Amino acid sequence: MAGSDELLYTDFDGNPIGDPEEMILDGLDDERHRERVGPLAELLNDEKGSDEDRLHACLALVEWAEPAGYAAVRHAARHPRSTPWYGTSIDRFFSVDNTFGHLADAARASQDMARSKGTLEDRTEALRALISIADQEYFDSKLEYALDRATIATTVNDIRQVVLRGINTFGAGMHPHFDLGTQLIDLASVLTEDFEDLAVDLSTELVRVASSPRMLRHAITIVHRGRQEASRTFGEYISVMGGEEISKMVKEARHRRS
């Protein structure tokens, strides 16, 4: 098996590089990335490899829309904290693992290549797996950006279920070590364009059980994206909850959408 330096820290012309992300990004436009798929899959599953190298191997395979990468994401989501690379990347603000945010971002970047490789269904299933743990793991605002409208239409019930679980978490008086409320508001907000009533229902309940100034600011997105009466009513609700600052932001969002 090729060494990790050759696979991750060497570009496609054989030159050394300092960051594997350079090689991963170049692979989106360079067909020579296919030569590394098999060896990277071996590295991904090599228990003797470093945790960081295995994570980068996974990120490469996901970003290049490879079935092996998407399968690894699904496996990681089944047992998040048993994943070998869990904790190798830590969010500097909340001091929690953010490797799942990196995986979500790689899935986002893989959309065009998944279309060309015929692996869009694998991509959707990987994103579904990530959605399923959004009430437990931190995504660093990356998950909602990975969800295009076609994926949202397929995973709407998954989004609904995970937000409801988060609401129950707050209802039971439990609070994780990151801003779960805002993460779930962001996730609910992606439903607004095609499922406005559901987005508003979920977000209203989230605000009721776990309101915070940051969450309310993010909830403005629903007012801005919405086109029906439900989002207008929601704007009035969070204006009351958030006071003058939020009320002003709601008015600006209504102005932009009109």
C-alpha cells in the first residue's frame, strides 16, 4: 500500500504539499485522482494508520463522490464517538469535535462529481446519516449548506425527526456543550422554500423551549426565505421574543423579500 505521504501530502505531479486539502481540492478537476481512490480506501480502513490520515482519506473519498467515502460517513454516523478520528479536529469556540462538520462540507463539495459519477443516491444516504445525528454532534454550520433542494425533498422527514428529538432534549432540561438550538434552527430553515409550514412549526417550538439571542438572529432566515403567511406570523413571534434588535431585523428581512 502507498504511504500516507505519497497519498495525502503529494500533488498529482509528484510535488510535496503541506496540506492534504490542496490535493483533495485539485482532485475535483484532475482525473488522476482516480488512481488514488483504491489506496486511499485502504488507508481509510488501516487501523495502523494515524487517525488524522484516516480522516483525510475519508474526506478525499467523500469529496470525490466515491461510494467508499459515503459508506464511511454512514458507518461513522452509526457510532459517532467510536470513529477513530473523533476529536482530532476541535472547534475553537465550543471546544467540541467538529469532524462531522468537515464530512458534511466534503459532501457539499461532492455534488457535481456525484452527478457525473452516478453516485448521487450514495451522497443522499450519507447526508441522511449526518442529519440523523444533528441533535448529538456539532456541525459547525456546515450541514445545512450541504443540503440542496433535491436532497431536502428526500430527507424532509429525517430533518423533522432530528429537530423533534432536539426539542425533546431541551424539554428534558438537557443542554449539550455547543449551541444545539441554533444548529437545529439552521437545519429547520432549509425547509422554508418548499415546506414553509413545517419549517415554521419546528422553529416556533425550538424558540419556545430554547430561545437565545443567537438562535433568534439565525431564525430571521425563515422570515427572509418564506413567501407565505406562516413565516410572516413567525416573524411577529420572534419580534416579541427578541425585542427591539430582532424586531428591526425582521422588518429588514420582510423588506428584502418583498
